[in-house]
Amino acid sequence: MSIHLSPPFRAEHIGSLLRPPTLFEKRGLFEQNKCTQQELDAAADDAIKYVVQLQREVGIKTITDGELRRSMFFEGVFDNLEGMTAIPNRPITTFKGKIRRTKPFYLDQFNYLKGLVPAEDVKHIKITMCSPSWFHQRHGSDLTYDLSVYKNDDEYFDDLGIAFRAEIKELYDQGCRHVQFDDPTFCYFCNDQMISEMEVAGVDHEALLDTYIRAINVCTQDRPTDLTGGVHFSEGGYGRIAAKLFNTLDVDTFYLEYDTERAGDFAPLKHLPNNKVAVLGLVTTKNPKLETVEELKSRVNEAVDAMTNPARTREAALNQFVPVLALYQYPVRICIRLGRQSGHGRGRTEETGSAGGSGETDLAVKKY
């Protein structure tokens, strides 16, 4: 089994970074029409060069541009589709006809990253994109698409899937091997208040959850076997949806936030199929307190306990997840590697030169 020899690696990060002050200020000027697009792009180029170098220096294999070219994490998909028209100063894109992808979403951004890493590391570049359900969850069918064009949600998401698959294929042809969908939508199905409000509104939340799972599956279907597809979830007690989500969502990796009490315990991990990986968000960016090695070891072992059962050993469970490294600001706070199973060519920590064995966790922390 080659888990963690390709993405996700033993240490991962979601991919979104805070803008450095110079880029933050430049975007503010751009939004006030006080600088040009070219000047903003030049500032983003410089910032991305820096964060790529930073990721490589600390030994993180997965490389992203930090989404530094975007004003919001979901930017770049719906605003680039034919059939959608953005409304300035409003977080909504209006529907103007049948959806088609007539130009790339992130191909130029990927190709820029390619020029910043050695050829052998291009396969480690991760492209993040918003989920196809992003606008539908906020506006409902009647405000997301024109019912004279699409008769139902499935027709709408089928065309979105065609657009996403075209983007993923073009990225793949250029060397991309790692795509992550950012989907805050699923956390709403974990929230009791949201579930109650949907029921009061007459919304069949189980059917809606199925619709959103299908929406992603339409995007990831028929992907190449060497392309890693993942979904990043916002925090929020995964127990309500874990069994269905882990077993029916057609992705390889689940990025789960576990750095607040709201996320709940690790019990939902018992539903993780043996052929998928969970990236656990154990290193928080929500406060400045740095987690200790012992705290991280303890939480890793809690997760292993939750996953272990007669059909899955502790060693197998440990090989199915990695701790997420959340890069938040400059400089990097912490670099984590989780190791074990040295016999498989993994589990060696560069900082300590040690290797884990017998199903035990081996953590090394390096501060910058």
C-alpha cells in the first residue's frame, strides 16, 4: 500500500494563507481603483514566491500558492463560467443561461507555481477550489439557476460537473496530481439548529445532503488513478453525517478540522473506509498557543483508538490519517511529521532521524 508516499503526506496543510501586509495593502488599493491589475498581480507574484520558498524550506511536500491571488476562497470558479454574471459588491453570482466552461479556472495559477518548484516536485502542487454546491446552499434552486433552463438540481449539477471535470483534466494534463475541494456546506448538516430550521422550512435535509454528495461525485468521476482528490470540511461534529459521507463521497482524502470543541470527538472516524485517508486538523490557527508534542501524540492516539476495531488494527488505523499543518501567518509556527512503519519507506522524521514502529506514533516538532 502506498498511502502517504503520494498526497496526502505525513504533514499536510489546507492551503489558504494570510496575505502578507504588502499584498493586503495592494489589494485594498486595487479595490479602491488606486492601482492597476498588473500592479496587484506583481505583488501577488512576489508573495507567492515567498510562501512557496517557505513551504519548501520547512520540508512541506504539498505546495500551494496560499490562494493569495483570490479575494475570497471561492473566487475563480463561478465567476469564470459562461452563464453566470457576477454582481459587484454582493457575494452572489446570478444565473444568465446554460453553464459552460469556456476558459480555465486556475490553470494559469498552476503553471505559475510550476515555474517555482523543481520538475520532480510539480506533482506535489495542490490546487484548491470551491465546491460545486457553494452557491446552491446559500440561495436555493430558484436563485441559483433559471428553472426555464434547468428543470432540477441534478441537471444543474451535471453541467457544473462537466465544467469541473474539464478543469481537472486540463490541470492534470499540465502535471497537477492533487486537487482539493473546499466545502463549508457539509458542516451545516452537522448543526442541530440548521437541521431544525430546514425541517421548519420544509427542506428534506437528507435528500439535500445526497444532492451535494452527488454534486461532488459528478466532478470527480472517472478521474485518473494517480490524481488525489480531497474535500476540506469546516469544523462541526461530524457524527451526524460521517457514515454516509465517508462511504459515498467519491474522494480519496477528508480534511477534517479538529481544533475546537465544536468539532466533537473522534468517534465518527470509525466509519472511515479502509481505502481512504483522514487529515486531522490538530494544529490550530485560532489562538497563538503552540501545541506540545505530547498533546499532539495524545490526540493522535485518541483518533487511533476510535478507529481500531476487529477489522482494523491500530497500525492500520494509524496509517490512514495524518495531522494537518495549518500555515497561518509568517513565519511558520510549527512543522510536524508523523511517522511509523519504517518498513514501508515512510515514518522517518527528518528532525529527529528516528522512525516509529509497532504502531506507535513518532512526532517531531520544529519551530520557525
